[in-house]
Amino acid sequence: MEKRDNSGALFTNDNRQEDTHPDMNGKFTINGREYYLSAWKKQTGQGKGYLSLSIKAVEEQNTNAPSNDISDFLNSF
């Protein structure tokens, strides 16, 4: 799959073994940096479906060092 800036993809998690594991996962790239994206299928109290998301920098996962870069990016909106 081609990596393009400001894009990514989610795939069905075929390794999901527990309810806490994401239903979908993948990666995306922003400003040349890679991030993991995880998604859980959920429902509101009224039965409307939505995806709950979690984002983590790839290098944060690899080094376990805290990174605020995604927070800075999201706060710029």
C-alpha cells in the first residue's frame, strides 16, 4: 500500500480475542509521521452506531516515550 501524507487506512482486526481489543486498526501519516489508529464499534443509548477512536504515534509505541505532537496537531483546529 502506498504511503501518502494526510492519509491512511483501517482494516478489520482479525486477531481480536477480547472485547477490549479494537474492531479495526491501521496506520495513517500526518506531516511525514506515522500514527496507529484503532477503532471500536459502539452504539449510543438511542441505538445509533459510531466508531470510538484511539491514536498513538508509532515512535511512541516503539520507545514508550510520551509524545505530545498529536495533541498539538489536534489542538490546532
